[in-house]
Amino acid sequence: MAAAPFADVPEEPEALYVRASLRFDAGQYDEAIADLRTVLRSQEKAVPALLLLARTYVRTGDMALAADTYRRLLAVNPRQGTAAASLAPLLADQGDLNGAVQVLEEYLK
């Protein structure tokens, strides 16, 4: 059996982010989430890690955590278009049309 990619990655945020990306692509979502949470413990405003974490929550079907993570990302960077464009339809799908409109209005200011 082959070793998992980056199995012995040091606890460095950049290396963990790369491993999380590989795990996401491989459908290893729980492992990707664990790596991303570790990254965010030391770099809480890491935009790429927040974005990948939100996308991973969407893939796992945890829309509440995805929405919370997109909001966290927008708090760090209100001009993050991908987060706004992803959060708005997610909120609309959950029946929060006012929240969806508010996200887009804030982004367009």
C-alpha cells in the first residue's frame, strides 16, 4: 500500500494547506478539514484556507458551517468576491433571501 500524499508533512501552515488541497481533490474531506483547521489556528485570517474550508463544508453537505466560514472570510476580506458569490446562493437555498441580498449589497458597495 502506498503512503498517503504528504503523510509526514510538518505542522507548517503552507504544507498543511497543500495537503488539504490534495485531500479535497481526492475526496478526503474530513482529513482536509482537519488540516485546514490546523492552518487556521495559527493563521486565522488565511483567505485561501478559509475559502477551501468553506468549499469542503459544502462538499460534505454541512451548509451551516459553510455559511459561517464564508461569513468569517468576508469579515477578513469584504471584497472577496468568491466568498460573496458562494454565500449568497447558499443562503437563498436555505430560504434566507434577505441574507443573500444583504451579502451581495455589501459586496457591491
